[in-house]
Amino acid sequence: MVVSQRQNFEKMGMLALFLAIMLFSMVEITSKAIAARAYIDPFMMVFIRFFTTGVVLLAISLPGYLHSGRRLGWRDLGIFSLTGFIGITLSISLFHAAILMFENASSSAVVFSGNALFTIVLARFINRETWTWHKWVAVLLGMSGIGMFVFESGAPTLSAVYAILTMCVAACAFSLSICITKRVVAHYGPMLFMGCTSLIGSILTIPMVIIRRPENVMA
């Protein structure tokens, strides 16, 4: 009975992961469509996206969490601040910056998917996951594939190298936040955790939003 429940749980996890990947893949396409109409600073984009996300998710999840008798303390705030800064403020801001640097939305999406390769390495230290030879083969093949995007324009360009490096830093930070999240998310539930992380991560972008604001902010 326990094995059957575990198998069903894993199937639901794979389905959720597939849907998340499919939805996340729309971000690069949408960002390129927006950039064709108007330039929005990456930090401003992150603030708009995740402040809204945080408010909506907390409105849905926080009442039930509090109704169950649980409360949030300073330690929880520290966890949300850490994952919010690494996974939202740092990672997603660089992610949006790199999208603008790539010529194609598909290129930025594939390179960012390299976060799985960084996760394989980091999970060994943060989540005590074992390394196996097939994981290292996947890392080497993945890195080789990412390197091919220096030919995005048909020939190697310095701008493509900068775009790849920026996106790789974003992917690495995102991987770090994934590993940390894996350790703590079960205590809060995914919706509350993402709501708090998104809200705090977006608020931490405000200094950069102010510094880099255009003359006509509303435009």
C-alpha cells in the first residue's frame, strides 16, 4: 500500500513538473514579445511579476496556514529572504537581462534549462544526493550543448558569449534556490512558500528599480 502511494505521488510530481516546464517556457516568448514593443528594465520586470505573484499566492494560502494554528517567525522570514534573494532577486533579474541579450527566445530557454546541470552538482552538498556516472555524463553533454549557442547567429560572437555567461549565472543561482527549497518547502507547502519567497524577492529588487528607473516610469 505504501509503495503504491509512493508511485502515485511520483506520477503526480512528474505531471506537475511537466506542466511547470511548459508554462515556464512561455516566459521567454512573452518577454521577447514585450521587448519588441517597449523596453522594461529586468529589475522592474521582476518586481512587477513577483510582487503580483506573492500577493495572489499569499491571499490564497496564508489564511489556511494561520487557521491551522501555525505561525511564521523570524527564522521563517530568514528562509524566505534567503531563497527570495537568490532565486528571485538575483536569478530571475539576470534571467530577464539575458533574455534581452539573446537573439532568440528559444536560445535563452534552452540555456536556462541548464539549471538542472548545476542542481546535480549542488544537490550533492546541500541535499546529500549521490553522484553517479550517468549524472556526470548528463552534465558534460548538457554543458557541451549550451556551449553550442555561441553560434546562435551562425558564427561565434562575443555578445552570444556574454548572453550565455549571464544566463548561466542566473541558472546557477536558480539551482541553488532549488536545493535550499527542497530542504524546507514541505514545512510550509508550495503555495505559501512561493508566495512569501516571491513577495520578499520582489521587494528586494526595489533599490535597483529606483536606481535604474527611466525618466518616464509609467510609460
